[in-house]
Amino acid sequence: MVRRPTGQASIFENPVAFTGARLDPANRWVKMARLVPWEMVEAKYSAGFENPEVGNVAKPGRMAIGSLLIKEKYQESDEEIVSMIQENPYLQYFIGLAEYTNKAPFDASTMTWFRKRLSPELIAEVNEHISGRGKKAEGDGPDEPGESGTGGEPKNEGTLILDATCVPSDIRFPTDVSLLNEGREKLEELIDALHDPKDGRKPRTYREQARQKYLRFVRNRKPSKKHIRQAIRQQLGYLRRDLSAIDALLAEGKELSARQTGTLEAVRELYRQQKSMYDRRQHKVEHRIVSLHQPWVRPIVRGKATAEVEFGAKVSLSMVEGYCFIERLEWEAYNESGTLKDTVEAYKRKTGRYPERLLADKIYRTRANLNYCKEHGIRFNGPKLGRPPADKEECARQKRLERSEAGERNAVEGKIGEGKRTYGWGRLTMRLKETSEVSIHMTVLMMNIRRRVRDILLFLFRWLVKQLIPPEISPKRATG
């Protein structure tokens, strides 16, 4: 049990006083530190500890979320991130240290506990604060007369952009034969752990023979369907024999650890799925296991030119004024069009209004979604149902509008590309389900923090231009 932090050294509000040395207030980490609501983070993070009076004092919430943001920015290992924090005073200021130290603030293994203790709900709440959403409570009416729509409802306002993507996990490309061979090796390790030499002869597993047959198969560069089916049948036979041996040992009173039990259940489910597909001569099965180390990972059909199928979490995203939000995160495949209504209603709760426009690709244009948008006065991008207008000018105007809105919708595609090229969405390296989900949310938070910093700089630049240019000078002449 870990005790909740009861206090820490005061954090310098003015970064120039940090350790008596001058830190540049214009540094990016100093700017980002001003944007994060650290007090709210600390309160939410500390509330997650069951008994604050038992165990050692935990690290502060600012240190937890700050170090994970640094990791998302640099995409290095936990050991390297700790070394970078140890060497950089700006990073130490960002995670809340009161003064510079040349000692590591925590061990690299502690970052795994940070990811376990931070919840996606807390990260989403910080994300809402950074983006400025949720300022208007649900049910608030318009502030000024003339802003109401029909029936006293406030006018629709804003643009909501939707899309979905897959965040692939760092796993080997799965094949049926390789998965069965890996499962056989896991079962052989469990038999070795369960067997006691005092009990006599170890159950026979034919591991050398099975290994030779597997190697003979993988050396064939282009195996035929007949050879693939033969290799699957052989590995299924070895797995059936090993599972029977383990069941017999467990019936004698032998015990497995919790981790070994999880491995056994994963291999047992893998055998059931592969046996079912082999008997039915099919290649599809529900909740298909593609990795024994991460049995929650599922294949996600993408249909992209670079990857027909990806293996990881499917994430539905919304984008408002350049800020990105996670609306749904699942490890099972689902149809993203079903998230439209919930996303629009969440927008209404946060802003007090429905969006004026909704931009999404064709998969969202179901009849139910189109009727829902029409009912609430939301204009959905894309062609209207029915025949095109007879007026050529009107038809051309609609096509120009569709092209323009398609270009606007590319903003969410660019945000997804930023997450995959710059941050950790290109290949998720976390090994646990909950830490993987936290990493996905932290990437969105880091992208929105950097977006907020750019917005503040742009605002200051525009204000400075207005102060420097006299009002009698026209904008056209000033820019010329």
C-alpha cells in the first residue's frame, strides 16, 4: 500500500528563481508548465490512494504526469527519460522539483507505476481544461438576445470533425503456425514448472520433433495451402497433448502462479480458436488472439494502401478548433459511425450548443446519422440524398462546398499523422493493457498542450502587430 503525498517543497511560481539560476521564461517547458492545472492533477491523483496513512509517501501527481508528457515528447525509453530529467533543469522544473539536483528524482521502473495509477478519465479532464472546452454548462441559454434558434434553443455553433484510426501495438506479424508454435513452447515451460522430479518421469511432449517440423515449415519461402494446413494440424496435435498433460498435473494438486495461469488461459483460448477455424476451413473467428503476450490486441481491418490490417487499439477522435479529443477507445473492432450521436451530445454538454457543421468521411453517413443531424439542424458535409439539383449553378456551388469541406476535414487526418510520426501512435511499445491506454491518452494531451502554446504565441503576435501599426495605415498597405 502506498501512502498519499502529504506535502512537498514549494514550487517556484517564477521560473527565474529556480535554484538561484535564471531560467528562460520563454522556454517551451516553462510555457507548458503554466498551462497544466497542477492543483487539479494533484487532487485527483491523490484521491486514488485507498489508505493515505499506510506505506511510503508516493511521488506527487505533477511528477507523474509531467514525466509521462516528457516521454511522449521525446519517445525514448524510461531509462533515457530519467537520465534526461536528471541532466536538464527545465525538465526538473516541469515535473515540479523545487530546486535543481544532479540526482535522478525516481527510478526508471517508477514510470510504469505512474502509467498504472493515472486514469484515462483524469487525463481527459486535464485535456478539456487545456483546450478550453466545457466553459459553458449544459442547459445555459444564449447570453444575448437574438442568439436563440427555434423553440428557444441556442443557435448551433462551431465545427466538429470526426475520424477514427488504429494505434498499432509493437507485436510480431501473427500467422497461425507461428502462434501455435509459440503456444506450444509456453505449455512446455508450464509443464517444466509443474513437474517435480520426485514424482517420476516427466510427461512426454515431443518438443524436439515439434521444433524440427516447425523449422522445416518456416524455411519454405512459399508454402502451399496444403503445407500450411498440414503444419497447423501438427501444431494443434502437440498443443492438445500438452494441455492434457497440464490438466493432469493440476488435478494432482499442482499450482500455477497468477501470471502462469493467465498464460495457460490465453493458450487454451488460442487452441480453441485455431481448432475451430481449422475444422470449418475458415480464417475468421470472434475475439481472435494475435499475440500471446498481449492477448487483448485484436486485428483491425483498415483497408489502407500501406496496411490492409493493423493490430492494436481502435480510437475514435473528434476535433474542435484544432484540439483533439478521444471519444472512444476499444481493443475490439467496431463501426465508428455508431459514435456520432454520443460525440455530438458530448459536444452539446461541453459547449451548451450543437455544432453548426459536422465533417466526417463516408462511413459516418448512415441514414440514422443523417436524420439525427437534420433533426438538430446540423449540416453534414457531403452530397445530399436524392438527385442533384437541376440548376447547374447550384450544383456547381455544392461541389465547390464539398471540396472545401473535404479540405477542412483533412485537419484531423493531419492530427492523426502527427500522432503517428512524431509521437507514440506509430507503434505502441507498452506491454500492459491499462498502460497502453494511458499512453494513447497522453499523446493527445501532449499534442493539445503544444497546440495551446502555439495559439498563445499567435495571439501575442497579432496583438503586437496591432500595437506597432498605426490605425490610419490600411491593412493592405501595411502588408505591402
